[in-house]
Amino acid sequence: MTYEAAADIGIGSKTSIARSAVLERSAVIDLDAVRHNVRQFVGMASPAAVMAVVKADAYGHGVVQVARAALDAGAAWLGVAHISEALALRAAGIDAPLLAWLHTRESNFQAAVAAGIDVGISGWELDAVVAAAREQERPARVHLKVDTGLGRNGCTIADWDQLLGQAMDYQDQGLLRVVGIFSHLAVADEPHRPETDEQLAVFREAIAMAEDAGVDTEVRHIANTPATLSRPDSHFDLVRVGLGIYGLSPFEGATSAELGLHPAMTVRTLLSNCKKVPEGQGVSYGLNYRTSEESTLGLVPLGYADGVPRIGTGGPVRVNGVNYPVVGRIAMDQMVIDLGPLTPEAAAQLRGAEAVMFGDGADGGPTADDWAAAAGTNNYEIVTRISPRVPRSYVNEMPAKPESQTAVAADAETAAL
């Protein structure tokens, strides 16, 4: 479901309502921030390449726009969970190397092979992918996944030798190419944990077994965002960066700014109402909050249908340079902030003012991390759950020219005069 919140609305055949110049609510995505973040990871991972993970509609940021920005900034690969997500990128004309790794027996392996999409293989998928390759008369590109300790997808190390043998037999028949070997880390966001060392040891063992079996891979990859930042020994040939390209920190106690990252999403709306209320006024369902004095309540037209966590009471909203905590229960479509005592004139002036749920925090405003703390979750969930009812809008869709190129262009223009 998508919502054209800013579209012209035709009523009957004669009447239309003009498009509003300002969206009532939106998630504003700064694609220059995405490019900056990708360049940061390209620099720190080199000589390993960077896979930009754009699953889940690019963590809610918009998959096609983010994928293009990431490729502009030097990402060499794209990664998604589902084949359907990969097919959407191909349909948008994106032909970069692309891996999808989470499948069911109903996954469209035939379309993946036809579109040149790399497929992650944990075991059972191998025969289904080979059948698709036979049907398409085109060898499949596969990455074999070993479970090094996360306990989700991936072949166990006990069964790894058997999977390698099957894959190499199919490769010898010309039905597939083993492009990569990969795994996923469980606790890289907690750098002190010893399990990361244990997982890397298993991964190196799996690579050695693959080499003994005759596998000649293009890429070996296990590092996620936190490992890319903190474990250079995990980079191998390719790193898979998800959260980091959206400018968010994977580490408790380390901010985006401290990591040199720029948060890309700002969720904002307009105050729907401001009204003076007496001391003791209850707020929202359950009346769990009551004003401590005569005050002004501001109504923010965002709720859990828009992706605001229902349990996020206390999360901050910024209005006119001030952060106000949400009071009372968050409802499906709205939440309330207590603006304190205001004159009726001041309250009237705030009606329609911009209210920012979260952004980059550069001006002291709220961040996705603040909302994660209020809701008892992580920043991944906060950005990814912003629903399609909140339209995405994009700034800096075209990459800025480097300063040197701009100067050269200006000199050329001057010379032509």
C-alpha cells in the first residue's frame, strides 16, 4: 500500500484540489548523506569492496533512490534479503552485482537466474536453483553460506564439505558458478564479545575447506556495519554495510557523529492543533498523563500507523528549536506534546508549525537513537518501521560535483565568453 498524500485529487469531473506546497508529513531522505556514508565505508574497507545493503526498502529510505546514490558513491555491490526486492532493482534499470539471500520454496529462482541475480545458498536451495538454471539455460551465480555461530540461515560446518561437493559437481556441469562464500556475525556490535573471534575462526576454516575442494571465489564476506568499523580482520574481499550507509551507529555509546556518519532520514510533520488546557487535564487513552499546571497541548499527527512505536511515550519532538517529550499514550494517528503555559496568541502561532520526530540531531534535535531509547528498541527498527503512509521526499538526488570539477567548469564557461 502506498499513499499519494501530495497528489492532486480529482472530485467528479469538474473540481480538483491543488497540490500543497508543503507535505503534511514526510520522511525526508538526504541522498548526499547516503553518498557521504558510503564513501566513508569505501575508504575504511579498501581494498575490500562495499556491498550496500538495501533490503526492506533500504531500511525505509527508498530502495531505488538509495541504491543509485550508493553506487554513485563507490559501492560495488547491492544486497537484499528477498529475490522480489532484487527483481525490483533490476526493473528500475540497476544492473550492478546484486545478492539475495533469504528464500522459501516459493521464491522465484527462475527470475533470479534470468536477471543475473546472485543467490545465497544454505543447502536446500541448491537443487532448486540448479533446476532454474536448466530451465533458463543459463548458469546460476551462487554464494554459499556457512553458519559460523549465528544459528539462523547457513550450512553447518559439519555439513559444509557435502555442500561444497554438490556445488562443485554442478559447477563442473556448467550449471552454476560459485561466486562467493559468506556468513553473518552475531555480536559485532559488542566489540568486547569473544564470539566474533570464534565466528571468524570458523569462517576461515570454511574458506580453507572450500579452497581444498577447488572453489575459486570472487568474494568472501562476513563483515556487517559494526565489523567493518571495528574489525579490519573481518573485511576479506567484501563488506556488507546496511545501517551505516543510512548514517546510524551500531554501537551503544558511540554516536553517528563520532563515527563520521550522517543520518539520512528526517521525519517531520506539522502541528495539527494547539490548545490551552487546565491543570489536571488528562491526555490520550487511559488518561495516564495529566498536566501539572495550566498548559498548552500540541497535537502531532503521527501515530503507530505511521510507524511511531506505540510504547515510545517520552520520545522527543522538536518544535521551534525546543524538544518536547510525547505525553500520554501514542495512538494510531496522533500523539501529544505538552508545550507548557503559553498565551493564546503564542499557541495560535504554533498551530501548523513544523514538528520533527527525528533527524540528524545536528541542531540538538531528536534522533532515531532517542526514539529507540524511548521505545526500548534499536535505531534500525525506528527508521525501517516508518510506514508508507508517510511519503518519502528526497533532497540532493543528483550527486554534487567535486569542487575541482566545478572550478574547471566555471573556468571553461569564462573562457567561452
